[in-house]
Amino acid sequence: MPDSFPSLLVKGDILDDYSKTDGVWILTRNKQFYETNNERECADKCEAERNFTCRAFLFTRKKLQCLTLAENAKMTVTFTSTDTVLYEKRIYLMQCKRGIGTDYRGTEAKTQRGIPCQKWAEEIPHKPNYTPEKHPNAGLEENYCRNPDADESGPWCYTTDPNKRFDYCAIQECEDQCMQCNGEDYRGELSRTESGLECQHWDVQEPHMHGFILKHYPEKDLKRNYCRNPDGELRPWCFTTNPNKRWEYCNIPRCTTPPPVSGLDSQCLSGRGEDYRGRIATTESGNACQHWNMQFPHKHGWVPDRYPCKGLEENYCRNPNGEKKPWCYTTNSSIRWEYCTIPPCDRTEQGIADVPIQAPLTEECYQGKGQSYRGTTSVTVSGKKCQAWSSMFPHMHIKTPDRFPHADLRDNYCRNPDGDSSPWCFTTDPNTIWEYCNIKRCDDHTQQSAPNASPGMMEQNIGLTTLTTSGNSWLCVASRRLVKILQSLQIFAICYRKCLNVDNCGAEVGGPLVCQEKNRSVQYGVTSWGLDCTQPSKLGFVQIPGLVSWIKNAMSSH
């Protein structure tokens, strides 16, 4: 059988065929344990595995333990494990095809017309000529699209439609030298910015500290110093090796071939409806949807030019951010957004996207500070939609379910994981990091706004200027004691990548914190010596909105 994946034809180090990730463990049922002396011996075990198709292996350096795995990080849950290294077969990480796709091992399981594929091992509704037994090396697993007969038209599958024996699948070409859409799937090797600066390696923290680490973003391919787009930016970018230029976009051409077109499922609700491309333009309550390219009555960041592959056409309901189901901004100035009612593709799927594993309790109010609140409100006091706690877009944060396992940080429901004055959430508005939620206290007789109902309004009242370019506001902290005090006020240290580095040991206390806005440098806060003047790169950047109510109270008290 011809093989169109040239990098696998050259026999060198066996580990060259694997993608390596340090400090990661994945959860999988199908695995085998072996005692080996090193990673290469473990790779040999993976290649020789006969109990299942080995897609990856884990190797523990201390115990010299080898685990061959039937799943990779794209198929299951990942955890942090300091002594473990994960090796994944590159061929199973590819979701595109090279040439006619005889080596395609992705997980696409529907035809170009949206018909679900029949499993290769089954005989209903069609008796197959190509089966796993007859073609054990063709990757005929589950009902994934494959090309076992080297068909010139590419990967295909038998269909579940009794009247259609087989059809081809819409698998896009692997184009490493160009990008589709925003370039979030770009895996090329360009390592210079559009102005010619060399990119900083992702696993290095000099000259710029950052949080885009491979083990935190295992699916983003943050290798070496290649341009990537791990956070949904306009196009791939990188940190630069120039101390005076923190980051910059890379000049990557767009691919000439269009991205794959959605099939029949795009006209109805399948899963969360991220592929929905129908023309429903009214919400569940009957409100008309606001056009995506309009900023009235609601300003927002989901504009078609910025997200060309999200299907943001006209005012049709869409799900560009992985919500529970399609939604839209409304033309009602009092209601910022609402979900839409989309007919399910399969009646058995109805409600799947809306029913969590553990059904949330119905709560219309909260007790005390709301740390025990387990309701399903997911809207802030100003009407903004909440960002999912497990998501890092549009705002990076550390309030994640794994860090706060007892706070019930499910979906995008309002919660109070850190003992704030009331339940809150990060917002999906790129210009507002977080807000309190529109929930009343159980002992209140009327609906009341949270203490600092809108950070933006409070900032105007006391004259604070905050960073709105990225939706993040930062202040520089001078001592460990101050850090501890501020942490009690729902403040945490994260370095946002668009803020320029400041040599604090060489600067005066109270110097400017400068951030880049478009083509200008704008002062948004003050800087200090960080945690220790002997460690100039150890800066603490914290959110200004968390201090707003405290500042106002302090000003009124004095």
C-alpha cells in the first residue's frame, strides 16, 4: 500500500515518529504495563502492541515503567504528573491528509454530505469488502474515514444510509506552509515575525516571561520557537527574542484550498452545535438576533472579520466559543444574548448538550457569600455571558476546576471559589475580565446588584484607568506581604503577554506599567521592584478590578 507521509519513510530514531510532552498523564482504560529501561524500549513495545492499536505511551523515569495506550491526548483527559513523559504517535495527531490520505488516522466519522459512517467491523446496513481482519494495517478502527484501497479521491467510509453504500469524507489537506482561518491549526516551522525578529522558544522564559507552556497546552503544538496561535488571536504569533518587543504576529500566507465544508448536520443541532450553519435567527424567547457585524445595541468581539471560519453570517444563531448550544446577541437592548432553539439532527441527541453528568440544582438565590451556590445562572449583572471555568479564552486565569475541586466549577455557571462577596464569573466579553452575577441573596426581598455591579462603572466613578485592549488590567506588586494581602481580595498573579517588560530594578518605585495598544504604548498602571529586586523578572501582575471596591471604600473613609 503506498504511503504518502514522507517523514515516516526515513528510518532514524524511533522516537522521531512521536510527539513528546513532559509532565503529562492521560486517563485511558486500554493500556498495558511493561518494565523497560528507557523511552526507546517503550516505543518498541508500542510498535509491537497487539492487544489494541497503540497511539501513545507513557514512561515514568523514576520507576522505569512503560504504559502503552490505546488513546492519545486528543481523545481523553490529561493530568499533570511531574515524573512522566507522554509520547504520542504523530500520525494519529494529524486531522488532515497528505496526498490521497492512505496514512490518514484522524477521527472524522461522517461523509462529505454529513452522513454518519458505518463501523468497519459491522455488516449492517452494508456488507463491507474492506474489514479490519482483511486489512490490519489500514487503520480500520471504529467508523473513522480511511483509504484502505488507495482511492485517488481520498479517505471514504461505508455509510449508515441503506441507500448510499459509501461516500468520500471532507478531510482537508495538510498545508504546513500556509494557514486556514485564524491559523489555530497551523503546524508549520516559520520562526520569525513579520518584522524579521527571531521567535523566543516556547519553553524558555527569557527575555519574556509567559504562561504558554507546552504541558498546559498539549494540543497547541508549542514546539521549539515556531509561530503558533494557542489563544485564538487573529493569526499565528510568537514572543520575540528582542527584550524591547514582547510579541508580534508572523507573516503566514493563507492556504489556497478552502477549509472543509460542513455537511447535512450543519442545518440541525449535533452535539453543542459548533458546526451549525442554518438560518435560524431568533432566540428561545422570540427575540430577533443582532447581526454579527453590528455593534448596536450590544458591543462585542465576535465579528466576522476576526473569526472567518466561525460562520458568523448575517444574524444567524451560531456557537463560536463552545457554548452549550448556538446563541446570538439580541436586538433587545435589555437582553444582551440568549440561546437559540435549533432542531436536533437525531431525536436521540435532543437535550444531550444541555444535560450535565450531574444535574445542577435549581437555585434562585444564594446564602451568605454564595460559596455554596450551585445554581445555573451564567449571566453577569450587566448582562454579559460567563466564560466557562475550564476555558482560557478570552481570559486566562487560574480559577480552574482542578485547582478548586470543591467549588463545583462546571460549565460557565456563576460561582464563588475564592470567598469573594458574592458569586461571579469571568465574562466572554474580551474587554471585561470578570463581573459579579445577577443573583439575589436569599434573605433579600428585591433583586439587588452585587457590590461592584460593573467594574467599568466603578472605575469611571473613582477615576481609574484600566487596560481594555485585551480585557485584562494589571498592577505591579512590591512585596510578598502585599501579595498575601491582595490575594485575600480575589487577586492573582498572571503575566499578560502584551504588556511590555520593565526593568524594575533599574527603575524607580512607582514607575509606569506600559502596555501595547494597537501601535501605541499606553500607561495602565504602576510598577515596583516585584517580589525581590535581585530577581528583576519575578514580577507580580494582578487585576485592578478586584481592588476597585476596596479603593472606593478607602477613599470615602478618609
